[in-house]
Amino acid sequence: MSNAANSSLGVQPLAGTLPSQCKRDVDTLRRFVHTLVSQQSLADPASPPDFREVLLTGATGFIGRFFLCDLLQQDTKLVVHCIVRADGAEHGRKRIRDALQQAEIWDESFDSRINVVVGDICQPQFGLSVEQFELLCQQVDAVYHLAADINLTSSYLDMRKNNTFSIRNVLELCLRIRFKHLFFASTMGVFPQYFCAFAHEFKDRRIDHQMQPDLTSMKETFPVGLLGYPWSKLTSEQVLLYAQQAGMPLAIFRLPQISLSSSGYTPAPDLSVRVFAAAVDCETLPEEFTFRSSNEAVDSLSRICTAISLNPERRFTIYHCCNPELEHYDLEPADFGIYFPEVPYELFKRACQTRGESSPLHGYWAVFDHLGRYWFSKNKPMDRLPVCDHAIREDCPTPIEWPGTWVKLKASKEWIMAHREEWPYPIARSRLDADRLLDRGERYARDRGVSFDAACPSWMREALRRQVEAMSAPGAGLLEDNLSDIVFEMSRFLRNNAELARERRQHPEIGGEEIVRPVFIVGVNRSGTTFLHRLMSRDRRFWTLRLYELAEPVLWSGEYAIVAGSPDDPRRARMQEILEASQMLDAMEGVHYFDADEPEEDFPIFRAAFSAWVSVARFHIPEYGRWMHENGSRNAYAYHRLTLQHFTWQRRQRHPGRPGQWLLKMPFHLMELEALIETYPDALFIQTHREPTQFMGSWNSLVERVRSMSSEPRSQHDLGAEQLAFMSGMLDAAVRFRRSHPELEERWVDVDYTDLVRDPLALVRDIYGRFGWSLEETAMKSMLSWQLKQEGKRRAETRHQYDLRDFGLTPEMVDEAFASYLDFITSLGIR
């Protein structure tokens, strides 16, 4: 990359005057650069594809360890020289290995391509001998300078040796023999508006492409004697930009707030980590504390920056490395069942100070006194940061992916729990508390301008209380470490209900949407319902519910006509990310295939109403099951219809005038067929059937896997007996309904599992014929194509292994329990 190309990129000089000490340091280092360049004729730099050896500083730091990992992964021939303070090369190698292992990113293949350079970035020529430094000058093609003192309580004078004058050694390396590329880790914090979270007077202060900070604003916000860090970075930037003008290829990565990683590794010294740790320590939260979605994952940033550095076509000098798109809402500790009183900043400070030097925030109060009103403020952007990320989007050759807040926090929690013996702070404990959950639900409704009764009516509140009571019973055996996931899920249901209520208030016509002849696939679990549902969904005549819209039924932007259901629907990416981050995919491998784009059964709607039979299977909560039996599900089915009216209205925004027939699927509808037919009087039914001795072993295994994610293990024999009674009771209820409603039989199609497996498309033709539907050729081709893909996946996946006897059951016991159902399907000619 030529200097001419770099110099035309529009990085403007600073307007105004640097503080006197910063200016002196800039002038001193510029003279050093001028002397170096004028005394020699430097060869051209290597092109990034020709990088063979690079130097990395800060390899054992939070950011540096991830850069090292990504450099070694993105270029498998690259050798990375790492400057490390150590007693010797082996000690240095151990420090690097330990750092990467701690972050759970070490790979043994890295070892041979890491060259340990025992040195100190603050010493002249890194403290190396003349020969060692000269050899590095000959070998290295590029330098990644990440090492820095990031202490926010130090003055500029305290930091200049580490952060400013270490640049001298880096520049000497980059300006000897031939020009080397220099990739420098700076900070978005050079901008007061970013450092102050764009709160209050900074709310609309935009950070534009290749922009320099406003020095007047910096001086007002960052006293040089208190906050030296941003000044040390800005001073270094000015020297490096001067060296760029002399011909040195340069990229400045201004990094955002970083304290999380997708691997879960969490740096205890980080200030944002300390804030929450201090809150846990004194069981008090400062008002407006949230887990900001703008706290980016270090591994995502590392991948972006290293990919840009290795891109021979990169065009820009300064990269604002952050995601301007904020999540729709910031998560709060209470969303995870962590309930502390929220108090004004001064009271929070006082509570922390009673802990003395043991408080995680001891020694940081000068900074918080100065900036706390910005950091703990509601008056800041909620949808998008006013930051231009054009440079990273243009120059990063790989897709940019920003993990969501939930994913980052979940990984962090799991990493901390796995390292609890070495974690220096108290660990927050979640509580499952119905009153607290309802308080959150009321808050969600209030924030969205709707009444709590509209979002969560009294019957739903009672259902929530019953479910929480049953889950809190000792027999439920919930794992304490997993309570936060359970509370978060229930909080999400309450939030979704408030969003739905707001959408109804904004669009009252939703209540007039008609749902005509919906089709319900109601076969028993493990009888091919998922396969049939997804196969038939290939026909465009049907509307089906995707997993991502069940998880997030309202698209907060309201762009249903353009975005909803498209590849750009942000709910899709969030759902796929959650699937990959959760334990669900591993737990269900070979049992049930999840895909954000595939239709799913509609039990999440009932779970959002806290009236779902699936919860009785997911948890050992027999008291809740008895309450469900006694209470019935009419209210829950009315809520189901209301939610389906939302989805109908949403689809009509995208496809106005296009007819659609809902194709729904849930085995547990068999428990509540009376309520279903009352709610949907013109419903059609497809019931799949399979021998109970075949599906019970598979079902028990599935329940055991799902419960293992949240509950203590129970005796397999106890589980077998419990589920035998549960499943046979469900099918008995279905048989009673069908026998008592012969007038509805013309609306039922019964499917033998064997026929479905043997010839799926022939079976689909039969279903269409029975209901008088036309099966278009395009639909048939789409079904055939999907079926062939599934056969390939099935051959490649790990098969589900189970044995009925593991659960204390015999074929005779199963047949006896299902005697009524077996008689019924025999009468249909299926058995």
C-alpha cells in the first residue's frame, strides 16, 4: 500500500493545541522520526500477502492474546515474535501459553510459530542487544503494537513512559532497513462523547469517518492530571500519523469498551467488570446501571482488525472499531434474577466505601466522581451510536459479526463459574421470585406505554405464580447455576407480551384479523410431526411460525413490509446466535434439529402465557401439572389466537392480498382439544401415530436430556414412570375427545408413522386429497428437494440412542398404559 494512497484518505490535523506536555512529547518524537528517515534510504514495505514474520506487543494482555490467536489462525504460515517480560524464553513462552489457555483459545499448533522475545517495550530498543534488535529489523514485515497501560486513574505524566515513549522503540523498528506496516491499538475513548457514553450534552456529538477529536472538549472532559489514558493514545496517534507521511504504512484501530469475549474469558481488572463486582459485593446497584450492548467482544474485534491488517486492498488509516447498532434494550441484572436495590450514585459510593480496600472500586472514586453522571445515565442513545464505521465495513474482507449481549454475558457467566476458585470477587446469585418477575413485567409495560393488564392479565399472572411456586419446590431440583437462564427466559416472555400489547395499541386492526381453517398437526411426540410439518411448509399456501419470530414476535422497527422474514431480519441472526451459544444444540444432537429458518411448534406461545404443558415435561413440576389439569387452558388458547392475529397482520404487511392458511404443530394440543376447538371452530387436524413401545424410549431420552440442562438428575426409573403416566394420559384425553365428537371426524386425517417414513410425498398427496387441496408442481418439487437434503443430513448425523429398559419400562407395561389409545388406532386400521 503506497504512501500516496494513505496520504489522500482525509485524516485532518488536530484543531487547537495539545496540553503542553503532550505537545512536547509529540515534537520530540517527530524529531526522532525525521532523524531516522533522513539518515537512511528505506526499502519499500512488504505487501500483507507477503507477510512472513510480524512482531506483537502485549501478547499476554486481554486484547493481545486474541490478536495472537487470530494472526496464527488467519495465516497458517505466519511467525509471530512476541515481546514478553520474562525471566527467560521458556518463562515467556509459558506466560503466553497460560494467557491463551486462560482465555480457552490455545492450540498446540501455535507453539512452533511463536517466537518469544524477552524484552520490555519501555526500554531502549526493547531492552535487546544491538544484534537482537538488528535481527528483528531484518526479519519483521509488520508490527502490531497493542501493549499499553490502561489504568484510568493515572495522569498523563504517569502513563507517558509506557504509552507514549514506547512508541519510539516501535517506530525505530518500523523505520529501519525497510518500512514496516504498523498496526496500532488506540481507543474510541479519545472522543469525549464516546468516553461519556454519548450522554447528556454529548448525546448528538457524532464521530465521523477519519475524524480527529475536539481538543477543547477533551481538555474540559479529561483533566490531564486525572485521566491520562486518552491523552497518551492521542499523542501517540499524532506521532504515528507523522511517520505515515514519511512513508510508513499505518492503521490505527480505535477500540471500544471491551470487557467480554465469546469464549467467556472475563478480565477481572476491567473497570466495567469492577463496577458490577462492587454492586454484587455491597448488594446495591447505582441507578441506571445496565449491561450495555456497546461493550463489544474482544474476539470479534480481534478478527476484524487482523483481517483488515492482512488485506492488501485496505484503504484507510483510522478505523472506528465498534458496532453503531445498539440492541433494542439494554439488559439489567434483574433480567437474570439478580435483585439489588437501585440507589443514587452517592449512596452506591457510600455502600462500596463501607467495604474499605476490599471493594473492587477502591481507588477509582475520583474517576467515577468526574464521569459517573454520564456512565449511569438514561439520557443516552438507545438505538444507534452516532459513530461512522465506514472504514471497517469497507476494509474488512470477511463478514463482520457482533455477538449479542445475552450471548456475551452467558459465556462470561459460564467462564466465571468454571473458574470460581480463582475469581477475585463475589459471584452474583439469581433468584426465582414471582413477585420480582411481575414487577419486571409491570416495568416493561410501563416503559412501552401500555397497561399491565393488557400485557399480562390476571389469569396470566396467576399462571406465572403457580409455575414459579412449583419450580421452587425442592422436588424440582433446579440447578442454582442455571437459574439465571430460567429467569431471563421468563423475563423475555413478559417483555414480549408488553411489546405485543404496544403493537395492538398502535394497530387496533390486529384484533379484527381472521384466522380461517388453521391446520394443526397434533401427533404424539416422536411420531414424525416435525418432519411432516417442515415438509408441508414448503408449499407457499401455508403460513408457518419460524423459531426466531416465536422467540421475538414483534419486530421493534415495525418494518414488516420490507425486513420481516427476509435475510435482513435481525431476529434471525439473534436466534441463530442464541442456538449456537446455548447448550440446546448439543443436548438435542440426533434428537431434534433446530434451525432459525425452519418452522417450529407453537408451544413458545403457551410458554409466554405461563400455561404450557411442555413445561411439565421440561421440569419435574407435578404440582403445576395438576393445576393445569384443574384450571384448563381456555385463557391460554385465547392468548394463542390473539398472538396468531399479530402474526397474520404482520404477514399481510409483507404480502398484502395474498391468502395464507396457518400450518401449526404441537403434540401437546392433544391435552386441550376442547379448548382448541372452542378457539378455532373450523380447525383441521392431522394426527400422526406410532407404536407407544417405539416412541416412549425416545421420548424419555429426550426429556432426560432437556432436564439435564437445568435440573439435578433423577432416577431414570422414576422419570420413566412419570412420563408413562403423562404421555398415556395425553393420548387418553385425545381419544376421549375424538370419540365424543364424531361430527368432527371429517376434519381429521390420521397418519401412520410407517407410511410417513416409507413414502412421505405419497402421504402428503393423500392428506391434500382428503382436505380437497390442490398440490402444485412447484410445491411438490420443493418438498422433494427438502426431503432429499434431510436424508443426507440424517445419514451424516449422530443417531439418537435409547433403550426403553433404561427407564424401568417393558413393552408390556407400555402397552397396558396405552391400551385405550391402542384400541383406538386399531379401530382406524393403523396398528
